[in-house]
Amino acid sequence: GRYTGSSTSLANRNVPTAFVIYATGQLSGSRTDGCTLSGSVTPRPRGNVYTVSLTYGAGCSESNSGRSSSSTGTAYINPANNQLQSVTLNNSVNDVLLFIGDKQ
């Protein structure tokens, strides 16, 4: 499904963001600052919890600041309101990306 909301990291401010998660587990995303993201989402054994892997595109302040080109973490989909909440930590362990968005 498609989720729209905002993302925040140490390298950027709060930026409007959209993610699409495909049935295959692939993920694509974009932000209004020109950043594009790609990656994968894998379900965990129980609940609405997922493992997330992200790769930052050339337009992302996270990769341009020299922090890292990718991050991994966890996502949760709240069944009560269809909200996606995700937190990922980058490879060099010096930046975090928080995303909160509603299913469209």
C-alpha cells in the first residue's frame, strides 16, 4: 500500500514523505526535498511488525552528508488506524530515520 506522512533524521528536518510497499516486499519512497529511497520490507513471525532495509538515493541529505547510503530497522503497522511507524539506523550508526505515515 501507499503511506504518506513525514520523515525526520539527524541530517534533515521534518520532510513530507511517501512510501509504497509492494506485495513482493519491495519498497520505494520519495520526499519533497528530492530524496528517493528504495528497499525491502520483511514480515516478522508475529504481529504487525516488519524488518525494513532502506537505500538512500543521490538526492538524500543522509547520503550526501557522508553519514551512510543505507539503513535498517523496524516498522509497525497499527491496525486501528492503518498508520505505518518506522525507525531505521544507518550503517555507520550515526543517524536515524523516523517515518510516520497514514495508509492512502
